[in-house]
Amino acid sequence: MPDTMKAVVKTKPKLGAELQRKPIPTYPPDWVLVKVRATSICGTDVHIYKWDDWSDKRIGAKNLPQTLGHEVAGDVVEVGAHCKRIKVDDYISAETHIYNPGDLNAMLGQLHIGDHMQILGVDCDGAFAEYFAVPESVCWVNDKSIPPEIATIQEPLGNATYTVLGEDSDVAGKTMVIIGDGPIALFAVGVARVCGLAKIFIIGKYDFNMNIAKKLGADHLLYANKDDVNRIQYIRDHTGGSGADIVLEMAGSQQALDEGFQVLRKGGRFSAFGVSADPKPAIDYNNGIVFKGAQIHGISGRRMFDTWYRNRNLLASGRLDISPVITHMFKLEDYKAGFDEMMTRPRHSAKCVLFPSSEEFEAAKKRRGVK
Amino acid sequence: MPDTMKAVVKTKPKLGAELQRKPIPTYPPDWVLVKVRATSICGTDVHIYKWDDWSDKRIGAKNLPQTLGHEVAGDVVEVGAHCKRIKVDDYISAETHIYNPGDLNAMLGQLHIGDHMQILGVDCDGAFAEYFAVPESVCWVNDKSIPPEIATIQEPLGNATYTVLGEDSDVAGKTMVIIGDGPIALFAVGVARVCGLAKIFIIGKYDFNMNIAKKLGADHLLYANKDDVNRIQYIRDHTGGSGADIVLEMAGSQQALDEGFQVLRKGGRFSAFGVSADPKPAIDYNNGIVFKGAQIHGISGRRMFDTWYRNRNLLASGRLDISPVITHMFKLEDYKAGFDEMMTRPRHSAKCVLFPSSEEFEAAKKRRGVK
Amino acid sequence: MPDTMKAVVKTKPKLGAELQRKPIPTYPPDWVLVKVRATSICGTDVHIYKWDDWSDKRIGAKNLPQTLGHEVAGDVVEVGAHCKRIKVDDYISAETHIYNPGDLNAMLGQLHIGDHMQILGVDCDGAFAEYFAVPESVCWVNDKSIPPEIATIQEPLGNATYTVLGEDSDVAGKTMVIIGDGPIALFAVGVARVCGLAKIFIIGKYDFNMNIAKKLGADHLLYANKDDVNRIQYIRDHTGGSGADIVLEMAGSQQALDEGFQVLRKGGRFSAFGVSADPKPAIDYNNGIVFKGAQIHGISGRRMFDTWYRNRNLLASGRLDISPVITHMFKLEDYKAGFDEMMTRPRHSAKCVLFPSSEEFEAAKKRRGVK
Amino acid sequence: MPDTMKAVVKTKPKLGAELQRKPIPTYPPDWVLVKVRATSICGTDVHIYKWDDWSDKRIGAKNLPQTLGHEVAGDVVEVGAHCKRIKVDDYISAETHIYNPGDLNAMLGQLHIGDHMQILGVDCDGAFAEYFAVPESVCWVNDKSIPPEIATIQEPLGNATYTVLGEDSDVAGKTMVIIGDGPIALFAVGVARVCGLAKIFIIGKYDFNMNIAKKLGADHLLYANKDDVNRIQYIRDHTGGSGADIVLEMAGSQQALDEGFQVLRKGGRFSAFGVSADPKPAIDYNNGIVFKGAQIHGISGRRMFDTWYRNRNLLASGRLDISPVITHMFKLEDYKAGFDEMMTRPRHSAKCVLFPSSEEFEAAKKRRGVK
């Protein structure tokens, strides 16, 4: 074990981050130390990288410097003295919601929502580094057959799976509209296809993303930013006039909310995942919810660890192939290129994966047939 | 059987209704004819009586005259040739949602919501009469131990029970906030108390109603129109800091929506029953739904006939006593007095029951100890 | 419309059935008349054909003659005067559970189980004929893209789908053991694969059937009648030591029950579909159910019409291809060949479809590439 | 803090136990030390006290001496260095299922069932002592308004509540048959009554217990050991001919299993809690489960901590009063009298509570009006 490591660190409350050498993290006795094999860039990381208002309020300049990143896969190299479950050499990913066991929600089994939760890479140092430390309680042991570039994106994949399955996981043979074409919406298409949704509509904006959606199994591509097709009518026409059984709102815009409740059939389920740009958007409460007998499921994080379990099974089976969503891979040192990709609009990237080690980077390129 | 009957008929598109003699209704072979024992006034009847914009749009002047009323209990006196289930002398109440069996929702067992539904007393003649006709498909056979003045209010009671129980009926041992103090909110208090809610808060406005809520089992009375207590803080303080497991929105105001999502605990269930005065109210989507992992259940009508079955059992057991909500009883001829009570503000009435027959009226007064 | 039609009729309480000319059926005003495009042989038909003890008790010699058959697809040619939903030219299949609307279960939405139910082809004339009559209430409108030889087997497919999905339809990403290799078990494999089961084990007996299971997506084939592999240990080894999330018992033998509860993980779900040869088999109640915290779902028929809806969606999507289970097709006149196939052991047939019309037979052969 | 304490210790593999002075327990850093205020005798303790075959196999002579007892309430006096949730002076009860966080079931939120679980007082020293140590992970903080003699019996009350509510907690307005009249069945009556069961039948044996059942809210008392009433017919007659919505099997006899499945309505729920005397009883699989479309829920322990949460709410509300089930209270030193009561047949005791401190004993007697 070396004494220091490379890490991508947010040092100042302004755009950017620095590659630094830092000491290997120390940690409490119920945490573990992990050697990072792959880590990936989330929208949250981009917020912090840009240091927007949210970052300033949520993290605060006084808490810098802090290592970025929370999507990760790696090998456990040390375990604290009071760990009970995780062992050295376990190949893990981390759930980023570090729950407080005293919260009522935690006591009731809803570990992913709680009044006193901490987020990896937001409330403490993250995983854009050669090593990171994390509580044993949020470690998930990966199936060895899942390569690191896939294992690292299980965290956002989990968002997608939870949004698709909702609280009841009752999706088989149903119809679904997915609104949004960001990486998590694209994952959702793949999950929906594998889990027996019989008809999948996606409403997105960018050809680049829509093509990935098509590869992952979307049946009908509708553009939110084009008026050639009446989206509401189109979806009703293709669902026997009733609308879709399930709608996933993964865009967060007023238009998404308006259209989402319109294309939902009576008695259908609406997964609310997108963070609304307007914190108090206008909602068609009477017709969209009350008279429609709609079921709305607020989706935050992913179920711990029910969602992880299902995803491990699906990925290990080979039935779920989300690799088309990975559009870029870089060495950790080249994190700036990754962030640049993530900040460019119109988007021509979905998910960027970073590798601290050249060997892992080369192996991943080989697996994906990339030179 | 006489040739004609008394009926309270909406004749003109303006305030009021007329007591008329009309022929006994004729009906199709899968309908039944019912002798009314008791009928009661719903808020919908008041809208029609007043002939407000909703009535004008929903019913339309061209469809008058039409008999009012849909809350009812009576004895079946004739059944059509193709009826299979209901028999002469059955003591029934009517579900008012006359479903279309071809609607997808009907095929899926969600009889109470459908794209081509008719409402008794809105889309056809109603029950403020000595006799009324109704499809067999929406008849519910009452337990004979339930008196007519209670049996007639099972329809709005069903709204309350469905709102309390939501889609999953998972309420035992939980905490609940009921927002609103109209008759259905008051019923909800009674149902909640009998069904094992361990702590029941009501947020209302009128002492008259709040006293009924107290009788029916509310533990904490909070006033929406007074600022002596911080309602949000009060509820959190009395729920271990987390908020209530379940919130019933039965008021339809912006304040109700705002406070409702604030007092709901993370991962809790929010029953959306109130019709919002503002058709597109602003909702705290991010904090109230998404990050909170809330479950919202839109409540329209009541489950057919799951809700009726549970209510029959509860009423027949004597455990559920909703009689305090009945504040006025009149002979059918005195319907104007009933509507006057319903239109007076501040309200000093909850539910008005009308009796076409003097014998039934006298028997009901005797049962209730009224002179 | 002709006056008479071909029909396969059970005439005597002994092995066999006769091809007869019979009058076109008459029917009540809420029934419809259907021209049969395809019909298929169920195990129940074989019981009746053989006239075993069950048939003698269930149907009785005094009720003969009776037309056989209940799996069917056809075009509606007439509708009774009081039909509301089905129209002439609708392409339908029939749910065989003719529910009594007065049963409590029917009132509660559980149309498929009731105290006073009738079965098509068992309690009344069936569908092995050019025409058959059926209550509108059990007609299901097929998607026109589904060919008749598939549409007719939706009834047993519905058994399979209901067994796979259970009461909650929570299957995505889980592991499943299917015990049995009859046609419905084979359908179950196909449904499970399409609905996101991540690992599917089948325990069967016959190579012929197991090969079909493999085609439909089974991951692990285990033989109930060979001892080369310890089945219990094998399944545990391939499920992380815990056993499978879901077990489908579709064989009805003591061995199936014993092994089924052993390979179920704690807290898992066990679908009980197989009819036990021993009416009161010994069950490992303490370890298999109580201490295991198992959920057992008794499966009878299929949900009306939730199961039909999902299957229609899945079949129309092309995702679910159950055609490998159809191993034989005959003209209706050649019904004896079909029954002979069904009665031969070891089985080298799964599902036999019969066609009253030569045109339909030829079209089906062409679709399936059969000479 | 003293150095030693009184404890009731199983020392030899034969009938009985000894009152000893032992050192105050030491414990790992994620455990807590609790001063016992009340503890109560469970059937499991009686098995160990008698040292029957089960005890010999489950615990084994080589693991003696061991302190008995696992139902308990007390005050935390010390917390280990790595505890996060429980604080000194917390008033707690202990869940007895010490889960292994690495079990798949634990990862999926089913903490109460797991492949590597330990039981307090069975796999380690228990709570019949002045002090006991327990992992923080299974501590439940009591509401201070619940007296110790009630708080200690929350563990078996939790069994009852879980059996009543099943996996879905859908009980409001339904009918229920409870088979058995032991203490947990009696608790179940009380819970059922408070949670809105509209009609409660109990099938028991002993007048002493049946009288308690009546006090707790049973509507119909049926004797399993008398033939004056046809129990099956009686229950059907009182449930509209269909049978009960929910059956709780809490007796474990063949008769209970036979009758339980007969009185369950089609589509009903059967909670399997009783441990069957015959490990592989004969079950009417076809008619009782498959054709009936029954849902069977195996009940082991109680949900952690959903069941505890609901019970805390119900007890603190005063709505649930289970005190009639406490029939005897003793000082800890008089444990033999308690065990003698528990071993006497026919039973004239339900639950015995023991108090290590005279002050607590006197306070409890005063609360219960006992001299």
C-alpha cells in the first residue's frame, strides 16, 4: 500500500477541480478502504465541478477541499476492526446514501430516505481517486462477472431500475412512457425492455441520446422539442385510447409534468424522479391525479438493497446490457475531458467512466473494442 | 304500485328545484326499480341545485328536467328480465359510478374509474323520489341491520373509507393527518379510528364540525384558520419529529396542499381526494414528492365493491358509528330546508337525510331519539 | 350462416368422442356466437375424452352429449340483444371461467374464483366445433396481429403468466425455479424469460419438453427423474446459497412439493398451481412455510382480465414467442390424432391445435413453415 | 454499578434452572448493557426449562450454563464505543432475532428471517437477570408511557401483530378466524379488534383463555374440543356463506390446519404461525390452496421494525390494551412459581412477568390494582 494517492479534488468555490496527491484515507472501524477500479461522472459531480448555487448551499466553500465522485467500483483492501460483512478482496460498489440507523425510515427498512442521511462525495470525500473509504453499511458486493466500467454505473442504473419498477415492481406486460433522455432515462429504457414492458415510448430531445434509447429497446421515439407529432394523441392511439399504464417523469420540466399526466391512463402509475427546475410547478391535480385515480411514486435514490440485488442478477445474466450508455472512457488524470463532455450541449455524451489505473483502462477498452 | 310518484326535479338552469309528480321510471331489462327509504344530499346536489358553472357544463340546460340525488337506500320492487344477481325485496344502496364494461379500467377490475362512465343523478335521473331505477351492476345489497339513514350515506362514507385506506389498506398502527372538516372528512375520522390509526390529527375550520370530529375519534384538533399553533411543527412534535405516516387531503385548497406535503413523513402516503379550487395548483414537487419518496394515491369514488364490503362489515358490527355526522333529517317534501342548511356558511350542518315516506321518517327520528 | 356445423362431441361415458353435425347453438341475449378459427386441446379435454373418475363425477353421464373444448379463438358472428361490449367481427378468445356476478369474489374483483362458477366445455357445450356460444362477460378481444393458433392457447398461457407473476407481479430481476415440464410449465418459462427473471431453473422429466424449455429461455435444466445432480444443492449453489426467490409448483407430485419448499429462499414466493395427485399431501409446514416466512399463492385460472391484458401486450409486441410449445396442428376432423398425441407417454407433444376450416389450417401451416 | 447480579441460569441438561449471582455481562463495542425492569416467560423458555428434545438439539448441553429469557424491557446503562443509535437512559425492549447483516434476507430488508441468525436467550445469555447485554442493532426504544410489564411482552405481541397483519397489513373491515388460545392468539384478538377487523372468531379450548379473548374483543367463541357446534358451518353461516377473509393458524395441530383451510374464503389469506406438532402434516392442497386461490403467509418473528413501530403507536395511544393477558407477576427470585404456572394444564395462566427489582414489582402491582 502506498502512502499517497492521486485524487480529483474540489479545492476552490469556482469552476473546476484539481488533480492532487493526497494521503490514503483513514477511516472509522466500521468503514472499509477500497482500491478504485472504475469511477464515473454523475450530474451531481458536474454541479459541484461548476460550483453552482446548489453546490454552494449544499456543500459550502468552508468544507473544501473535498474529493469528488460517488459512482464507483473497486476492490476492498482493508476493513475496519468492527466490520462484519465485507471482507478484504471483495469487489464492491457503493450505495451513496449513507443512512443514519436511528432515522425512523431506516428502522422501517426505507434505508434510502431518512432525515439524517449523508451522501458520499457530497458530505464527505468521494471516489475520484485511487482509494476511497466508505462505511461497510453501504457496500454492495458485485458479481465478479460484471466489469468495472459497468459496476461503477450501477448507482445511476439503480435510480433507473427503481424508477421503472416503482414501489411495487409490477411492470410485466404493461406499457410505459419514459420522459427524458439523460443517462438515467436511457438506463430506464434498457431495464424496462428486459423487465417485460410490452411497449416503451421515450420522449427526448437529442438524436444522439435517442439512438441509444433505440438500441436499448425503446419502441417509439417521440421528440419533446418538435411539433411534427402530437405526442399525447400518438401515445393514446398506440395504447388503445387509454394512455400508458406507467409514466416515468425523468426530465423535470413543466412540459414533462404536463404531458406526463396527460398520457397516463386512469389508475396508472407515475414515477416522479426528475428534479423540477421550478421547485413548485403547477400540476393538473384534479384531472391528472384525483379523478384519474393515479398512483404517484416519488423516487429518491434506489432501494437498499433490493434494487442492487435485482440489478446484480440482471447484469450477471447478460440479459441487461447497458454498455451503449457508456459513451466515453478516460484515465482519471483526464477528468477534465470527461467534465467537458458532460458540460457540452447539445449533448453528445451520456456516461463518462474514469480509470485510476492504466491497466484497468486498457482492459476496459479491449472489452469494448475501443482503440 | 302507483302510477306516479313524488320527485325533486331540477327543471330550470337556475337556483332551485321543484317537487313534482312524475311517472314511475321505466328501465332496461338489466336495471332494477327501487322504492326509496332514505336519500341524502351531497355537495354535488348542491352544485346542481345552485346551477353553477360546473353544472351548466357537466349537465347542460338541454338535459333538464332531471331528478336530483344519488345517495340512497331502498327496497327493490321490480327487477328487469335479464338481471342475475339482485332480487325483489333486496335492501340496496347504489354505487353512483355506472361503469361501462368495455372500458379498459373496467376490464382490469378498476370499475370506479373509466373513460366512459355515467353518474347516477348527473347523467340520468336520480334518487330524490319515491322510486328510482338503477342498473343491477351498481346495486349493493345492504345488511338489514343498517338503518336507511345510515345506508344512504354509505356512498360518501365509501369515499372516506377509500381515502383512509388508499390503494393498499395498510393503515393499522399508523399516524394520520386529515385535512378538511366536511362530511367526508368527518367520516374519515370515524373510519380511521375504527381501523387502527393510532394517532389522528384533523385540520379544520369550524367548531361545529370539529366537535363532530372529536366525537368520532380525532385525537388532535388543529384549526386551519387560526395562527395560535404552528400546525406543521405541532404535528412533527407529536410524531417523533418525522411527520405523519399518512395524510388525507380532503379540502382542495392551496394551503391544504402546502401543509399536507409538509406534514407527511418521508416515504409516507398522501391520499389526494379534495378537488382543488385552482385546477393547476403549485405543488412542492421536489421536496414534497421526489426527495420525500412519497406515495400519492388519487382517490375517485370508491372501490367496487371492496370498499362497500368493508363498510358493510364495519357498520353491521356496530364498531363504526357515523351517526354523529347526520345533523339533519327532513321529509322529502322539505328538501328546500335541507338545501338551505347545506348552503349556509359558516356551516352548522354536516349531512342532511331526506325520507319520501312519513313512516320511515318517524322511525328514523325514533332511532335517533329526535322528537 | 349454415344451419348445422361440425362438432367434436362427447356422447358416451367411455373413451373417445364423435365428430357430429349439430345445429348452430342458440344462446341467451347476453351471449355471443363465435365462428371458431382455432381451438386447442387441454389436459382437461383429455380427462373427459378418457372419461376418468374426475369426468364422471364432475360432468356425469346424464349430461352427455356435450361438445368438448374450451381453448379457442374466433370471430364473433352474432351478438345477443343485451350485449354491451362485444361487437360482430370482434376477434375474440374466451376466458373459460364463467363467473357468477353474485359471488362475493366476483363483487371483490376476483372474477376467476367464485363459489358458483361454470366452466366452458365442462358445464356447457364447448368450442371443438365450427361455432360456439359464450357469455359476453368472458370474451376477450384479441389483438389482430396475434394469429389464431397463438390466440387459442392464450387460456393456458394465462395460467402460466398468472403462476409466474403471482398476485403481485413482482418478478423483475429475481431468480425462479419452475417444477414441471408440461405445456403450461413451458409457457411459464417463456413468460418468465420475457418478464425479467434473471435466472430460470426448470425441473422436468422429458428431453422433448426440456428442449422446448431451453428454446423458450430456461437457463438451467434439471431432471426430476435422474440422480446425477443433487437438485437442491445445485439450485442453492447457483443462488448464492439462499435458494430461489420464486418457485412455481406445476407438477403436482409429492416430490415436487418436497423439493419446491427446499429450494425456495427464506421470504420467497411459492406459486401453487399443480393439482396434487394425493389430495392431502404431506407438507414441510414448519421449515418450508412458517420459519421460512414463505408466501404461497394458490393459482387457479388467471386474473380477469389483468392476465389477458398483459399477455395481449406481450404477444402483440413480439417479445413473447410461445410458438415452440405448439408441436402439432390438425384439422378439427383429425381430433383423434390430436388426442392420441396427448395420451402418448413419454410425451413427445406439448400443445395440439385444431382448425375447423381448411383455409385457417393452411394459413397456420404457412406461418409456421410446415408443409 | 455493582460487580455481580442475580440471574436465572440454566445449568444442567434437565428440568429446572438456578438462581445465581453472576458477573455483570461484558460485551462488544456495538452492544449495550441494560438494567432489566421487567422480563417475561415465553413458551421457548419453558422448553429450555424442561430441557426437551428441541432444547437438547438446539442449544446442547455443552453450551450450558446460560441465562434464560428474551422478553424484556429495561433501561440502557452503558453503550459500547461503536454504538450509534442507542443512548444511556434509553428505555428499550429487545428484538430477539439478532440478524446477520450479511444474509441476503437482511440485505433485502427482511431482518427477521435469515440464514445465519442468532436468538437472544437461546444462542447467547438472555434477560432473566438484573442486567443483560444485547446488540444495539436489535434494540427498540419504547415509549415512556408504556409500563415495563407491557413493554416486556411486546416481543410476543409482535408475533401476534405480524400474524394478524400478515405481509400486507390489509385487514380493515374484514372478517377473521383465530385458531388457538395461547397468549399470542389472545394478543392477536386484541390487535385484530383495534385494527378494524369487523368480525372475529376464535377457536380455542380453555374457558380461562376464552374469557380473556372475549375481554379483548372476540365476537364469536368456538371450542375446538367440543362438538356441540359445527364450527365450519357456523363460520360460513356468519360470513355470508363464503368463509372468513383471513384465518390465523396459531395452534399447530392437524385439526387446526384442516379447519383453517375449510373456513377460509376463496381468495382469502391464511397466516401460518403455529408450529406444527407433526413436522409434515397433511394439507388439503388442492381445495384449500390451489383451487381456493389462497394466499398463505408464513409468519416467523415479527417485522423489524415495522411491527414494533405499529405496536408502540397502538400501545401508547391507549387503544390497544393487552393487560388482560398478563395473569401473573412475580419477583425474579420466584421464577419457579412462574414456570410452574406455565407448565400446568389445563392452563389457567396466560403470561407471567418477572421483576428483578422489588420497586418495579410493587409499582406494577399498584398499576394493576393487585395486592
